[in-house]
Amino acid sequence: MKKILLSIFILTAFIFSGCGGGTSAEKNSAEKVPQTASENKDVKGDLKITMLNVGQGDAFLIQTKSQNILIDTSDIDERTKLVNELDKAGVSTFDKIILTHPHADHIGGLEKLLKEKKFTVKEVYDNGIPATSKLYLNYMNEIKADKNIKHGTLTAGDTVDFGDGVKFEVLYPTKELVKEVKDGNRKTDPNNESIVGRLVYKNFTMMFTGDAEKEVESNIWADNDEKKLRSEILKAGHHGSYTASTENFLRVVKPEFVLISAGEPTDKRGGNTYGHPHVEPLENYLKAGIDSKNIFWTWKNGTVVIKTDGKNFSVTPEVKEDWVKEWITEKKKNSKK
């Protein structure tokens, strides 16, 4: 009788172990799939990424357990907004600042961060292509004058350590492109010389694109394995302009969320006289299967906070508003007038 009971017990244990989720390899594979923000509200992760609400310019704050990093520093006219956002985040020391390209709406706030005593900047990176604007020359002079600030350049193939297992893989510009421009063999085009990179933390990825346009997206797609481009979150190229976010690029990146940094379209002071975001990229996002509720624009949704533990992540806008389809309809209606 005991033997019969023992056999039944072993058989039952075997059946339940078989239904319990598969082999350890299968479990590990399942664990590598990050959950979406709709499934995980406010993940308590150790990596925090914030799209700062700074009007038309770009400014993204990345906080690991040991470092604070800024990717771009907003526009000249938006310096007060930048400082307010940084105060709100409680950040005054920057281990690294990455400037994607030297247009004012991306480097405009750096001079304030370098000059004000309340801020400390340790390292500044750009693409290594000189510019002639007063704004660019001023920040370069500030860096040269301060021996405590390290200045570096980034090109495709470089990796920047953000600490605690978080890294930034640079995809563009290529060393060849930078050399051609610096040697005078290629006309400079700052948008299409933007630093493009992929932030990687365990199984979480986010693509930063600066103001890179369709030409750059095509080059990146051609030069890289698709696995190196897949990203849960995409920072929309060129503030949501029709010059970026092609269907092919979205097909290989396969983002679940899109973040657009752009100011009020009717506010000339905010610099958004271009009417960003445009209809074409918005429609491309929807065609790519991105839920309209997962497309966030600073003017509509305010500051947007991403938290991740490297497996799960959450995306939390300051204002929850599903504006995309209404905006597309309005833009098309106005274009017919």
C-alpha cells in the first residue's frame, strides 16, 4: 500500500513540476522580456530617465545609483525651465553631459550649468565637429578654462559607462563622417551629425536620436544588426518632425513607447514655429503598432519619468492625455484651408 501511495505521490509531483513553467532555460528566456508600463505602474527601479519639460529643446536626465547624466541641455530661452526641472529632480551635479549636436535648442542651457556655482559638471561629450556659433565657442572656452572638466568626443562604436551596469552605445556619427567634415570634404549638417545612441541596462533599452533625420536612420539601419537597434522606448528624432521616424527605422527599432520633446506650437518664444510633431511620423508610429496612449509630448504630457530595474519598466507622464489622433485630425484639417 505504501509503495502504491509513494508512486502516486511521485507521479503527482512530476505532473505539477511539468506544469510549473518549463525548464530553467525557458524561465530565463521569459525573464528577458521587459514588461510594459501598462502592466507595471511606477516600477521601483534603480535607473530613472526623465524627459524634462523644457519647451522646444531637448533635455533628458538619466540617474543611475552612482551617476547623473544629461543628454542635451534645452534652448537658450528655456534655461529657467531647465533649472526648475533640475531643482525639482534635486540634481545639481552632473557626472556626464552629452551634447548631441551644437544647435541652440540642444546646447542652450550648458553655459548656465557651467557658470552657476550651484552646479557641478565633471565631463562633457560632443561629436567632435567644431561649430562657429557664439554659443558653441562660449561653452568650449568655459571647458578649456576649467581644468576640472573633462572634454571628450563620441563616434560610432564608442561605449560610455553610466555606472551600475548602465551603458550608452554610440551608433552615430561615424569616424569617417566626422573626419570628412573636419577636413572640409563634406558640408556640415548638424542635425545629421547628431550623436545617436542606445542606452542599455540589462534587458531594458532606449534609443536617443538627437535631431538625426531619415538619411541617418537609413545609415544606422544598414550598418547595424537589428538586435543592436531594438529598443523599448524611442526618443523621437528631430522633435517629431517629418524629417525623421521612417517606417523602416521604426520596424527595426520596434519601440513600445515614443517620447517627443517640443514646445507649444503657437508660442514663438518656445521656438516651435515648425508645428512639431508632424502628421507623417505620428501616423508611422501608429502603423508600427504603437498605442497612441504610449506616445508622449512634453507640451501635452509634461515631464515624463521612466523607471526600470532592467527587467520591468514604467513610463509615467505628468499629465495623462491621449492627444495623438485628435492632433492628426486637426493638422490635416488645417492643411486643407
